[in-house]
Amino acid sequence: YRSLSNPICYATPDRFLFLNNEIVILEIKVSAFWNKEKKAMATAQLQYQMQVCKSPKIKRGFLATLIGGTKLELSEVVRDNCYGEFLIEKAEEFWNEYILTNKQPQEAGKEKVKI
């Protein structure tokens, strides 16, 4: 999906679910181990997808994670428009600073990445 209002923004949700007249995005992850950092990154991805899709019917999403091939964790993520707009702004900054200028970003250590 491509944002009509911001053509640099794309989203590739794993699935759309229809629950009680509501559209819900399902993001699926498979991981050998799962921790707070991985969950935060996946949650940011889901918030970004909800923001790019822009439908007022998309008010939440679900993060389904298969951990170690045996344990399924399901988390509900409520749409946060402020956070979604923040993520869009960060995507625009990255686009303008690195993509349009063909400049390679410096590698950031784990401690420097803030979402």
C-alpha cells in the first residue's frame, strides 16, 4: 500500500482482518527468541503501517509472534496517531537526507537507535 498523501510511504501488512465492522492489521513474526527490543521494533512497524493505510476503520492491529517454533504470543496494538505521524516524519527525514542525496547513513550502534 502506498500513501496517497505522502508517496514515499509504503506499507506491506501481512494480513487484513475484518472483525465486527472493523479493519485490523495482522503483523506476523517468527523468532528464535523474543525480547522487549524486538517487540518494540515490530510494534513500531505496525504503527507505521496503520498510519500509512490511513483508513479511519483501522484503529488497532495484532502482532502474532511464533517464538522458538513452539510458543505463540498475540499482542493487540492500539493505533496511536501521534506516534504514527512521528514515524512518518522520521521516514521523510531519512528519505530526504539519504535517498535523495545518495548518501550512505552511518551505522548506528544498538544504543544509538531510538524509535
